[in-house]
Amino acid sequence: MSDDPVGHDPVFGHLRELPREAASPGFTAGVLSRLELAAPPTGWSRGMLALAAALVLLTVLGAGAFERLRQRQELRGEVRSLRQEHDQLRSELEALRRSAATEPTRILVGGDDRYDYVLSLPAQAPAAQPAPAKNNRIKS
């Protein structure tokens, strides 16, 4: 038994019995001339590829610039929000300082179920700026 399945198929056997056709003398030249006259391939030319690459590049650069602009606007909004919060905290701190200058300070020291022990300190005058520290070295 042969490993060639074509050799055992009767269709291929009948095809082998048919007479061989010989190509006419001008067959090859005719096929080659028709190929030369055929329309050029309809693929992308180099100019079209360059144009497509330029459009892709412009799109990517435009998207990057747009994203950078969006991030800057977002950061500006965050900075504006932080500045408003800073101003609010500053005004609250100033109000607390004014309150501390006019009202006595009360500190809860401790207590039990019956009593709370509170230390009351007198109102303070605005603190003066401390003098700069002097360099007092001990000589040995």
C-alpha cells in the first residue's frame, strides 16, 4: 500500500490519462503584455501614507495639548480652592486671636462625676516678638 492518497483516487487516475495540452507559442508573451496593461495596484501610495501619518501625528499632538490644557485648568481650580481655604483659615485664626486677647482662657484640668476642675487664665495682651537668641557658649 502506498502512502500517496492521490495514486489510489480514480479521479486523479482519469486526469492522468487525458492528453497534455501544449501552450501556444505566444501564450506567455500575451499574458505578460496583459499584465503590463492592467491597472496599477489600488494600494496606498507613498504620498497617501505620508499624509495619513501626518494626520495621525497631528491628532496625537492635538490630543496631548488638549489634555495638558485640561490638567492645567484643573490645577488652577485646585489652587484657587486652596487659596480660599487658606484665607478662611487665616480669618478664623485672627478671630481666635482677637477672642483670646479679650476673653479669659479656660482649660479643663480634669474632674469626676460630680465636679469639673477648670483653670481660668486671664486675657493676654498681644505677644511681643521674641528677641533673637544670643549665642551664649560655656567656656571650659
